[in-house]
Amino acid sequence: MKKEKVKQFIHLFAGFILLVHGFQAFEREDLVIAFIFVGFSIVTMVVASLQLWLEEKIRKADAFFFMLEGLVIYYSAWNYWIEKGKWMAVITAALATFYVFYSLYLFRSKKKYKRKKRRSGTVSTDPYPDRF
């Protein structure tokens, strides 16, 4: 249970970073990029809230979303490099590198997911129910 909470926190942290970058793009009046970052931030926060369910239903959902978050954060690092300065871009690129490497680690993990079996009491597995 502890690993799932850490993953939720990491997703929320990425959502917060993307939300801040989206609002900064909105202040620069770059509306298309602002809507992309804010929209992806909302998706990331929804993924954080549904992380346990997604991990149960879809096998490598966490790894996929970590990879997407890393790529979008790389894009925000590139925007910081062009617009503001190098230090913020380097810090953001280092964070994006962490996300990409963590997603690769999750893609390579051999964790087996157990699906819950649905059982009903009325269904019989006997092919000849009338025979005693």
C-alpha cells in the first residue's frame, strides 16, 4: 500500500508542475499551450486519484502515464530554456529524466497483477445438471 501512495504523490506533483506551467503560459497569453498544460494537469490529477483502480484494470497504466508526464515535463523544460533561463530548465529536465527512467523501470518490472474472479452461486459448471 505504501508504494501506491508514493505513486499517487508523484502523479500529483507532476500535475502541480504542469498546472503552474500552464498558468504561466496563460499569463504570457499563449492560450493553446496553456490549455494543453492545464488539461494534461487535470488528467494527471485524475490518474492520481484513480491510480489503484487503473493499476488493477490496466496492466502498465502507471508506467504509461509516467512516460507521458515525463515527455510533457521535457516540453515544459524546453519552454523554460527558450523563455526564462537555464537553471529552471535544467531542474525541470532532471525531473523529467526521473519520470522517464521510473516509467522504464515500471515497464520492465515483472509484477503480476491478480484479477478478481467474479463468482455467482447460481451458475453450475456441471454439463449434465439433471444426472445424479
